[in-house]
Amino acid sequence: SFYEPNHQIIFTIIANLHRENKKVDMLTVAHALQEIGSDIPIYSLAELTARVASAAHIKAHATIIADIATRRDLIETAQRIVNKATTLTTDEMLSLWRQQLDITEEAAAAANDAPVSLKDYLPIAADKLNEPDGGQGLTTGFPSLDRHLSGLKPGRLYIIGGRPGQGKTSIALNIAIENAKEGYTTLFISAEQDVNDLANKIIGSTSGLGHQHLDNKRLTANDWQKIEHSLATIERFQGNIFLKDNPSNITHITALVRTLKKRSQLHLVIVDYLQLISPAAKKNNRIREQEVSEISRTLKQLSLSEKLPIIALSQLNRDVKGRPELHHLRESGAIEQDADAVLLIYRPALDGSVEHGLDYGEIQLAKNRRGASGVAVKFFNKDMAQFSEQPFDRPF
């Protein structure tokens, strides 16, 4: 982190002496410099030592040095971009800048990655247990799931899996809406649909009309009345949902999350969906399963570093018939291992089974790292627009 090469050498020697449990003072450092054949004069050490009033604030001083080094790196990157502005494309310039930001953020994370003493953290853990809601996380919109999961909690990765057309996106948007109503902010990132489609689904859900009905454009006066009422409802929480379509890759997603978290309150991230996200870098010798595994692992690490619950939607294998199981997750790889909980959607109607003329669905809690699994929540919806939990006792 030091700008002066001599200061880098001196610091390296001090660090080596400390690591070897040797005494660190001006004489031992001077002797070590002589041993490596350095031409740094002794009086330079004396001058540096004289400038330090006290070692009491050494941690604060180290933070200042690291911060200045970070600024210098960013300035150098910016200068490289300026120098190459006429030869690089916009995407290449953005990629170069994002690479530097990733390096900077990783360095900052490493600097703050010291182990936490249980003695120091125990009072914090006790305070969390004493919170009025018992540390309950964000809602899924389904009370039974909230009880089994204790809500959606920071640092945890949740997978919602389903076959195409089973309502993964609609359920995820419903989760965003329910939390937005409570004042919690969600970043919804879609690699499948554009912002306009997502907005239409939100309007379709809150109006009860369904997005497919809105797409038909054959709206009656009664429909418009419902839409106007829906827009008035959405206005009350619209500032709590951020939409982003077509992310370039997992690095772009990571940067989006960290930027929004720093800029404003962010409580939940939803990614739609895993198999459409590109890895940080394409490697010719990797199969797609390895790439998806890298993406799921990155999302898990992001949930921990940013202290956010992250929901990632996932496709199931198309040849799945009947109730899905964990191994049906498409290109699963490490998805099951990375996830704190896996929820699988099943709609019997898609297999030709309709109960009492109703198109209902089940959300199966197939994995729950911190609680019971093997339970299912039954929900009813109209045109995949609105969701309401129904009494349902069947374990699976």
C-alpha cells in the first residue's frame, strides 16, 4: 500500500520480524536491511521513527494508508481509461473499471476480515435474540413458510426452483411487493424479462387482473378502474422496489448490489434466474454446470459480505414429472450445497390434475439448513396474479 518503494521494503521487514516473533525496533530493522543488501541509510529509519508521536493509534494510521493507496489505484485506473478512450469500446472501458472496483473491494474486505472474538460478539448475539420479533427475517408472503424459515434472513441464500411457466417470477415479485409494503427495499434483477414486463406483472398482481390479461390490450372500463386503483396502491411502496434487466454477468450483479447498498437502504436481492446469468469470465474448458456453480457460490458469498438475504430463481429439468425433488434442479452442481433453503414449486394442473376446478400450487420446502424441511404450503392464485395460502397439512 506504500507509495515509496523504500517504505514498502521497511514495512515488509517489520512484518517478517513480527511474524517470526522477533523484537522490532530500529536496530533489528536496520540489521535486517543490511542482511538483504538494502542501501536504505540508517538515518532514514531514524527520521521515520521521529515522525511517529505514538503507536497507540497505529490501526487508525494503517487505515489511512490503505485508504490513500486505494484512491491512488482508482486514479491510476481512471488515467488508463482516459489514455485508451479512443481505442476502447464503452463496454471495454466499463469492464476495466469494474475489474478495478472488484480488486479494490476485495482488498477492503480482506483488511476488515479479522476474526471476531466470541467475548466481543456474544452481547450482540444476545441483543438479536432479544429483539421484539425474535430476530424474524423478511416475509415470503406465506405465513407457514415464514414460521419454518423464521423469515428471510441476512447472509442466507434461498433458491426457488420450478419448471418453466410455473410462476417463479410471479412468486418472487409477490415477495418483493409484500416486503415493499412493510417498508423494506428489494433489488429485483432479471436476465429473462425486461423492466416493462416486470412492471406489468406488478400491476397485474396488485390489480388482480394478471399480466397476461394486461398483455391482451383488450381492457374494459372495469379493468381500467382496477388498474387505476392498483397504481394508487403501488405509489405507496414503489420507492421500495428497484428493477434491473439484462445484467451482463455475475460481476455486474455484485457491483449493482454493493452500489445500491451503499447508496440507500437495501434489504433483499432477487435474481431471476441462475441459469441465464453469465459467469465473471468465460473459460473454454468449463462446462455450464461449473459456471452455474460459480454463480451460486458468488451469490452466497455476496449475501454474507453485504448481510442481505438473496433469493435466486432456478429452472428445473424439463423432463420432471410430478412433484420435483432437489436433484431436479437444472445444472445443479453446488446450488444445493450453497443454498440455506430450497423451495420447489409444483402445479398439478400442468400435469393434468386440477382439484375442485382450481389451479392451485404447492411450494415444497425441500431443504432448510436451520429448521424442518419436508413441508409444503398450498397456495391458490388466479392467472398467477395473486397468491393466498390455503390450509394444507400434507408433508411430502
